[in-house]
Amino acid sequence: MAPFDPWDPAFVADPYPAYAELRGRGRVVYFEATDQWLVPRHADVSALLRERRLGRTYRHRFTHEEFGRTAPPPEQEPFHTLNDHGMLDLEPPDHTRIRRLVSKAFTPRTVERLKPYVSQLAGELVDRLVEAGGGDLLADVAEPLPVAVIAEMLGIPEADRAPLRPWSADICGMYELNPSEETAARAVRASVEFTEYLREIIAVRRKEPGDDLISGLIAAHDEGDRLTEQEMISTCVLLLNAGHEATVNATVNGWYALFRHPGQLAALRADHSLVPGAVEELMRYDTPLQLFERWVLDEIEIDGVTIPRGAEIAMLFGAANHDPDVFREPETLDLGRVDNPHISFSAGIHYCIGAPLARIELAASMAALLTRAPALTLAEEPTRKPNFVIRGLEGLSVSV
């Protein structure tokens, strides 16, 4: 059985056998290389995502020294300032305050109103792919769709959108395990540039409000719902990063899985009513976010193992989504799977606020490809990105 080794290309290519071995070793396994406790089973991951003795940050209760941790290097300050003021890395009451404001933009009614725009855009992108006779599904469809949608929601002009994806990729490099100095330097540079750009946009929206989320956050602040400018910037970056990183990777991971399972792809082509269930199953089968970390704020026990305050727990979403105690034949791709409680969107207070929008985007691009490119085939084997935490491909070359 393959060992858990997030830096081994063979493991990154297919981590699921190693996850089975981890689940067999117990409910929690210490991993010395990252000084983390790995949690691979679905029931434990689901419970720990809701556990208030854990937190995405500890700074609301402890200093670095009190918590037994070392402060980040000063040269990384721009990244940590940007990251630490986003709601994903905050705990109540700050998390509650910011999420309440942002959630107004992601109500079911608001997201439902975006459906025609998302469907039209997906159709246009697929039409271009068909006219070209094929291309890179990642660059031509998977990437531009969610970037355009979230940028539209925030009110970022079309002419300004080119750097959004590179900035996002560079910042998200810091979420990998033990990132290199080079990765950190790229993340810092992207954080500075992204922050400067958003400061300019916010200044413009203060003078000329529009019908967009940034204007809405400014208006809410002016009406008494306190949101600092840094919180506003960090929120926008989080929405842009989370709003397309997962969707892009879910799209290409999903289609690559379909190409490797021609029987399931044929069933989907024959019955487009399978699309909503296919979106859920593909996100379970090859999970875009493989690992989610939380700090132990107060001592906790898992399966007789006491994990002390100051430790870090790494919840393995990919392993949980293949847990045979929850999913029948988990290694089988089954687009008709009925009972599918995957945790690809997390759970608890950090449940993905954009999950309804991501589902609409994934379904729209899939439906457009099924109807407008019914003979879509894989043109060449893709290269998998070396990242483990955020799982994706370098590209997906297709022919129509």
C-alpha cells in the first residue's frame, strides 16, 4: 500500500490508496513531516469541522508565544495580513460579522438570478472551443467561467481581470504543506499587487457606487455594520480565490475522470438529467480541496489519543470522501449515486458560502459541453499539478 507522502508525484497522481492505508491505521495519525495530526475518516472529519475546541486561527485567544508557535517571518507580512483578515481564517465574533454581510450576496434567490448569465457565458465559451476544433478545457472553459462570474459580482471591470487568476494561484501556493521560500515570495508579491488594486477599486466605488458586492460592503459599513478596509480587501480576495480555484479544479478533475470512465460518460450523454448528481459525485470522487487545517485551541481526545492545545489537525477531505463506512464502493465512479454526503464544501461555520454558485457553474459548463460538444474526447494525457492540498491539472487538452 502506498505511503502518505504529499511531495511524491506518484502519491499526488493518486492519493486514494494511501488514504485507505491511513484509515486502516486508525482515526487519527501523527505525521511528523508537517507536525500535524491527520484525520482520514468521514465521521471524524465531519464532527471536527463543527468542533468549537478547534479554530482556523488562535490569535483571537493567544499570542504566538502562548500558543507555542513561532510568528511568521516579517518578509511574509503582506500575505499574512491579507490572509488573516478573510473570514475563512477568522473565528467568531469577527467571522460571524463578516459572513453575515457577505452572505447577502449568496442567498439562494441572488444565486438563482445569476443562472441565465452563467448558462449564457458557459455556452459562449464552449461554442468558441467547438469552433476551434478543441483546445485546453482548463484555459478555454473551466477558468474563464467562474473568474468572470465572481468578478462580475464584485464589480471588477473586464479589462482588469487578466491578473486575477495568476494572483490567486500564487497566493494559494501558500496553502500547500511546507511551502518553499520561492512560493512564499510569489505569494507576498501577489498579495501586495492584489491589495493595491483592490484599494483603488474601493476608492472608486466610494465615489461612484454600483450594483456590485464591493459597493454593498461599503454601504453596509457606512450604515453601521463595521468592516475595516483590510477586511473588505481580504474578503474580496477570498471570494475571488475560493470562487474559482475549487470550480476550475472540479471541472477539469471531473472531466478527466469522465474520460477515464467511458461507460459513465456515455450514460451522462444519454441522460442529461444526471448532471446535478454527476456534479456531486465528481466532486466526491476526485476532491478539489484535499486537506483543511484547524488549530487545537483546547485539548481534545480522538479515539483515546489526547491532542494538546497548540497542535494542528489536518482533516483529509479526499480520504473522508472515499470512506467505505459512508460510501458504498467508494473507489467506483457512480454518477447515479443517491446517498452522497461528501464534504468537498466543508461543514460547520466554515461551510463554503459560494457552494450554491459553484454548483450552478459546474452544472452549466457540463450541460454546455454535453449539448454543444457531444463528441468531446481527451486529446492527450494531462499533467497533474504538483500541489497536494489544492488538487488540479496543468491543463486538459480536448478534441471536439
